[in-house]
Amino acid sequence: MELKDRIIVITGAASGIGRAMALRFAQESAKKIVCADLDLAGAEATAEQIDGIARAVNVGVEAEVEALIDHVETEVGPIDLFCSNAGISIAGGVEVPTDEWQRIWDINVMAHVWAARCLVPRMTARGGGYLLNTSSAAGLLNQVGSAPYGVTKHAAVGLAEWLAMTYGDDGIKVSVLCPQAVRTEMTRGHEDHVAAIDGMMEPEPVAEACVQTIREENFLVLPHAEVLGYMRKKTENYDRWIGGMRKLNRRFGGFTD
């Protein structure tokens, strides 16, 4: 899919990957880009640079995701590409309090569910559409030091797979973004953490990878080429891979937010 003349919504657009997506997609002459974020001022700053539209949204609340989509479809036009990009990280393991598990689950997983629930029927009725869901390399591999992050990002990948295989015949295209460490507010102060073992990428190359993947309509967006090799090693010998992850855990497992 080409982005020219498309109506695009990006959550988490105030900074980081979401902001980079908005700026890069604008270079492709998108018709209109809606920059949504909990940080409305940040979303407005992004939108101002591209003659876009800013909207406040808490993607961890179903009604707010629905309201965002309803507003855009009513006031702007049919959404061609919805980038469910906002996410959070919580350090720790099974001891993380249940309310924090629920919070990260709602933001990192259910926000994708709610967007698809609202948009897929509309997109199907008009012949198709595109969903770009941001997960992480942690969704393909895992996350040393953060069970909530690793688990929710795995779930995000699983949901994207399910959407692709279930609605592909209805014209719904799905891609899932799975980078390693990217220089964003989430990674600030953690430049020496395990996710940055292959280097810290700037948001702009991640956005470029999204453009190219959407153009080719491929499923996986892998800005870090190393991730594909890690995936292959994981599936070739799961026990050996877990052994390697245990080594990383001994080195980096004490990571905290």
C-alpha cells in the first residue's frame, strides 16, 4: 500500500516512534495524519509540523479508542491506516502487582483489540484497510527483567497474526512492528540494557522501515536485522536459546524502571 492520499491515525504520536512515523508518512503525501496521544501538547507539536490533526487519547480505555476512531471517520474520513503504536514498559516479574499487570495489558494488548474491533468491520465493508500494530522484538524473543513487557508484547504479536490470517481474505492488511532498543522516552536512561545489546536505533530508521514494509505489505517490520537471526536460533533449538537467555538474565536481570 502506498501512503499517498491516505488518512492515517497514529497513537503515541507525541514523541519517539509515533512522532517519527507521522513526520515520515507526511513525506509520502498522506492526505491527513491524525496524531493521537495522552500528551495532547506533544501531539499538537507533531501535528503542527505536518498540517495534521491532534487528538488526546488514553489507549488504555476502550471508550477513548472508540471515540478517536468515530471522530476521525466522521469528521475527517475513512481511516486507511491505523497505527496502534502507544505502549508502556513495567519492570519486574510475577511479583508485579495485579493492577499494574492489568494496566500494561490494556495499553499494550487491548488497545490493539479495541482498535481492530471498531475498525475491521468498517474496513471490510469498504473493501479493505491496513493495521500497523507496534509490538517489540520482545514479542518475538522475550524481555529480560520485565515479565509484563515480554508477555504483553508476545500477545500483541499473536493478535496481529490472528488478525492477518482471519481477515486477510477480506482485504485487511496487517503488519507488526518489532524493533529492539529505540531511542525514545521509554528507553531513556537504559542505554546499557539488554535490548540495546545491538545498539540503540533512532526513531527515524524505524519509521522508514514501516514505510517500506507497508509498501510491500509484509507482516513483520524488523528495523534491526539481527532479530530475524535470533528468531531462527530460537526455533532451531529452543532449549539452547533459553540457555542463552539465562546468561543474559544473569547479566541484565536486575534492570528496573
